[in-house]
Amino acid sequence: MGSVSLKIGDGTARFRHATVCSSAVHLLMLASVLITNLFALYAFTSAPSPSVSSAPALLAHRSGSGQRNLSVISEHVALIIREIEASERRLHQIERELAGYDTLDPAKPSLPSELKLFLARHPLPLGRDSRSGITEMVASVAHFCARSPAADLLARYMSYKPAAPCPTDDPLLPQKLIAKACEPLPRRRCLTRRASPTAAAAPRLPFPQCLWNPGAKNPGGGVYGVDRQMWVKPGGKIDFLIDDVLALSSRGIRIGFDIGGGAGNFAARMAERNVTIVTSTLEIGGKPMNEFVAARGLFPLLLSPAQRFPFYNSVFDLVHSTNALDEGGAPALGQASHPEALEFLMFDIDRILRAGGLFWLDNYLCADEERKRMVTRLIERFGYKKLKWAVGEKANGNSSGKTQVYLSAVLQKPARS
Ligand SMILES: *[C@@H]1O[C@H](CO)[C@@H](O)[C@H](O)[C@H]1NC(C)=O
Ligand SMILES: *[C@@H]1O[C@H](CO)[C@@H](O)[C@H](O)[C@H]1NC(C)=O
Ligand SMILES: *[C@@H]1O[C@H](CO)[C@@H](O)[C@H](O)[C@H]1NC(C)=O
């Protein structure tokens, strides 16, 4: 079966830039391959040179020593060929490392048996599918799962007793793996333990009361807990109100996506206006964010910032995001500052928005002036109509007395042919 090639995460893996050091090693390897090749050429062409008069003469007069010389030469050539092959293998390895291509080899003995089982090809139960021509399915995990230290974490994650309760040793393990771009996680054959017993014991109110009384303790402060002010109480000029934004859409807003929506306050306000919002939220610091959003009667989606949105094209009327633009650069992968990292996210937002749909960039923190220019340029390149655009300064929350620049915008996706 060999090694399973890993499909997801291609883009992010290729995105890694070669360091100066690895480029130098690369060049060195190239040079060594070139030199050994030249050396081989030299050995082939120059060895018989003492008697170049004619081949029969060489054979007739000097057959004894010629034979020995020939065997010495062929030994040298064999050595050179081995050297070239080794260099090529090393070069290939370096190329793979630079490109970020690692694979999880199911034949590797150190791999937990449950992971091997998961990665094994599964023949379709009813044989070949006549429409797609597919005969078997391959389970895939992201490239980054195969890299250290994700590989070690993954091995730990997949070491458990099948059909028994899942291990409790590290409840943050899945989150750690996702933060290392090891996503989607493999399925496991163990029973999940109840995340927070208190939430399950509390009385459950019906919808819509549950939006503001989910019967669970706030998982955190600010956007990570219930907030009754945002988007309904007038704030600064960069704090748009939900009703103002909804009024901007001529065809109406029915369904939307809130990227990095914390405890789901945005979705709750929208639910009050009969708009369905899917909230992507991560279990940051082991806080039960997804459970909390669900307890409010809202749709939680566990999704890492680097992942392609699991939605079809042009399905949303609205995409809302605060600082997801930065997270799209997946700081864990060291990409936060690359303009292309932002583009990957912007193109994906554009993909899931319908023509005429709204992208609400809400209180985006511009780390510096250059960042603000970069984001502005990027948005303008997409040709969105600026329905609202405001730049303002706010105190940065701690007592240092400094202010920071924020950008808020409501942008309408143009119809494209
Ligand atoms: C190879 O040939 C050269 C020139 O004929 C001779 O002097 C030398 O001894 C030979 N070398 C070996 C290892 O036989
Ligand atoms: C939401 O829908 C309900 C029932 O369909 C309706 O009674 C209510 O007025 C709607 N709310 C808004 C803000 O449209
Ligand atoms: C306040 O915030 C700024 C910028 O976010 C940061 O550089 C600084 O260290 C913070 N100061 C304190 C006292 O936390």
C-alpha cells in the first residue's frame, strides 16, 4: 500500500518560505551533484588518454595493465554513481522538506494501530460506484499532521482503547492539533466524556429565551461570554448597528456566517431578527465555546482559521468577521504577515458570498498603518462596493493609555459574469 499521500493542507504547506539557510543547503547539494557528475565525465573521458593512438593498439600492446586500469576505472565509476544517487536522494529529501511534503506512512511501526486502521483504504461496500468510478475511499489527514511535533501529538491522540471511554490525559489535545494545522482530525473509536457536567444539569429554556439564558456559565469575558451591548447599543463610529446593516441589503439577509464568532453574540442578535448565522468558534484555552453557542440554540462550527470554509459557493447573504483576517494568515504557521495569506481568506469569503451579499468587517484591529493600507488595497482589488467605511481609534483596553487604529466596513459583493 505504501504511503498515504495527504491531501488537505496542500496550500498552507507549500506556502512555507525557504529560509536562507535551507536555500544555501539546497545550492550546496546542487553543486555537489554537478561536481560529481563532472568528475564522472572526467573519469570516463580522460582515463584511457595515455594511449589515444588507436583502440586496437591499446588492446594489443597493453592488455595486462589495461585490464587492471579498466577495473580500477569501473570501480571509480561505480563509486561515483553511488555518490550521485545518494546526493540525488538527499536533494529530493531537502526538496520535500522545503515544499512541506511529509507523509504518514501506515507501514511505520511506531504509528498507533488505530491510526493505521483509520488511514487504511476502504473498498466501497457495494463495489465500484458507477457514476464516479470510485472503488475505494482513502482517509486523509493534513500534511502538517505528519510533521513533528504534530506527528507526536497525533500519535498520542490516536493511542486509546477502542470502544472504551476516550483518554482524559489531555483534554486540550484536539485543540493543540488543530492549532498545528492538523485538521481535519482522524475519527476515533472511543466514547467522548461529557465536556462540562454543570451545563448538562442546568434547566433548559426554550428558544428564544435560551439565546440570553443558555443555562451555562459564561465561558469567558468579552466576546467569549454573553454580551448584551454589541450591535444594538450605539457606540463609536466604527461600531455599526445590526439594524442599519440589515437595511443596506435590498434582497434581504436570511443566512450568514460569523468567522471567529466567540460565544455567538452576533448570531444571537441575528436570530432575534430571524436570520440564521453559523458561528465558527474555537475552544481557545479549553473553554467550552462550541457547547456554549449550541446551548444558546445557535449553530457552532469548529473550524481552524487556515481551513477552507466547508460551504458551497455563493450560499451566504452575509459574512461577518472581526479579526479573522489575521487568523486567516494562521499565525501558527508563521504566515500572518504575508499578503497572500490574507488573499487566501478573502478569496474564500468571496467564494461563499452570493452576488450582492455583504461582507461586514467589524472592528478590525490594524496593527500598523502599513497593515491598514494592505487590507484596504486588498478589499479594493475585489471591487466590492463600500456601503460603510469607518476608521477610528480606540483605547487598547489596558491601562497603557495608548490608542489603536480600527477599521470597520460593510462591503457589497459585485455581480460578476
Ligand atoms: C595503468 O596504466 C599506466 C600506463 O600504461 C601504467 O603506468 C599504470 O601502472 C597502470 N596502473 C595500474 C593500476 O595498473
Ligand atoms: C421572526 O419570525 C416570527 C415568526 O415567524 C415573527 O413572529 C417575528 O415577527 C419575526 N421577527 C422579525 C424581527 O422579523
Ligand atoms: C498594552 O497593549 C499594548 C498593545 O496591545 C502592549 O504592547 C502593551 O504591552 C500592553 N501593556 C500592558 C501593561 O499590558
